Amino acid sequence: MKGKMKAAWLRGLRNFQIVEVDMPRIKSNQVLVKVSKIGICGSDRGMWDEHHFFNELYKWEDFEPGEHGHESVGRVVEVGKDVKGIKEGDQVVRLNLYDSMDLKMANFAEYAVSDCCIPCNGANPDVMCFTDPVMVALNHIHHANLSPGDTAVVMGQGLLGLIVTQLLIHNHVDVIATDVSQKRLNFAQGFGAKVYHANDPDMVKKIKELATNIQAVIECSGSDEAIDSACHLLSRGGSIVVMGATRTRITFNYTQLRIKGASVKFPMNRVNHKDNWLTAARLLMRGEIEVKSFIDKRDKIENIQWVLEHYDDEWIRVILDVGDSY
């Protein structure tokens, strides 16, 4: 297909612009997808505000139209001649991810290209926008190395933390959840977690009185205070899994980690674990994880700049309609 499309282009600090660009062209092993809905990830917001570690990987002039949108769903409109198992009209996830370039997805646009999309026909498109964060949560859990009956602390109950909490509880792991938002703690408690407010100065003491053997701490908050608390909470031989950190430098308590023989792990898709995209999509298609209640706001892709300027810290997820889907 040839023609023009609209895309949101991050041109500089806090500056998304809606532009008209050429539609992407597919290769023989790729499909062209008309994007219908996309979520605003914490990394998108962080890059816009220039406080994410991705900003150290890219200069502003490196950004291309549509980047870094990735929590998307759409329908196939063109299929390359060498593609198998995907047909025109299929609803799919995992868009604009090709050649394993996780950091270069560009779904803030009307059309995207993929050579590894996953069909999800019949599934609620709002729900399927969460495939990427569910995949990331599965990666965290892989590195936590937990078994049924173990105890884990999930620090930060934003979208990622809430998904991790649900998945762990489904796997019969006892979860202690922390956050600064009572709204988010209420979600975690509803899923079956024991909850503690992160602003409580005695939080670490109270948790240690409750749980004497914490096998893993999964850090999803991006807070230095959370990292320090994680070092104190972890039991001997346990693991800290870090994903929430949004900055390049993180301070760890060496004494605590050394005397406990702890492991610190940083998940990276397709680098140090298997690809969990298909598992994530199937969990959502089967309704085995709750995500719809996390949608706090809906808007149009054309309004992405306004949404980011007026972003409420209590929001868990914003879904944007793209193209003719609204």
C-alpha cells in the first residue's frame, strides 16, 4: 500500500507533534497493520519528559515518527508473500517489532509493520493493548525464581506492579505489595496481596515482622527509597529484580546485599530469558488476568501532547484511539 498517514512525533522535550508521513512499506516476510488502539506506557511518558534512561540512548534528532509507542493492537491490511499463519483482516498484537528491535517500535501512528505479530481475533482490543506489559511482567517473574508458597515483595503498584502481583498470586506465591497510592494498594489488596503504604517510615520493620523469609523483591516503582528498602527486606540467598528504575544510576546497599549473598537482576526481553509475548497474549485472550479496570482515561492519538501535559499521577493507564477507530 502507498499513501500518507498521521503519526505522533516526539521532536524534543515535552513536544509531541502530529505529522503526516509516508506509510511504511513491507518486505516479503512482513505485514502492514492498521493500528486501532494504543496505551501510553510509563516509558513513553518518561521519554517525553526526559527523565527515562532511554533518553541516554537516543538524541532528540534520533527519534522517528511514531516512536516509542508499543502497547498497541490493530488489524492486518497487507500481507507479504512469504508470511505464513497471518491473513488480511486478522486482529494482531506485537506491532512494529521486527528484527528484534524492541527499542525502536513506532506505533504512535496509523500504520505499523511487523514480521512477528500474534493473532488475537475476537479478543477485546482494549484488553490486548496490555500484551506488552504482561510480557514484561512475565519476564520479571522468570528472574524472581519463585515457587508456590514462597513470599515476594512487589514494590510499586503501577500497571506493571499490579500485573506482577496478579500473576504471582495466580501462581500461589504470597505477595506483599507496597505503593504510595491508596488507590493502587486497594487494587493489590483486592487481588489477594498484603499491602503496606510506602510512605510509612516503619514499613520495612512491619513487613519483616510479618514475613521472615522473603525470597524475592520485584522493584517496579522507580524509587531510590524502594531500592534501599528492597536491600533490607530481602532474605539470605534471595533476588532483587529491578525494572521500575527510570534513571541511569541506582544506589544499592552493598552491605545488605553482600551479607545475604543476594542476586540483582535486570530483565531484558530476548537477552536473558525466553520471549514471553505469545504467553502474554494468550493469558489476556483467555481472560486470566484483569486489566480493564486499570484504564483511567481514553482519548485520541491527535491529543497525545495534551494528555501528557495534563497527566494525572493517579492514572494507571491511558488508551488512545488511532485512525478511524474512534
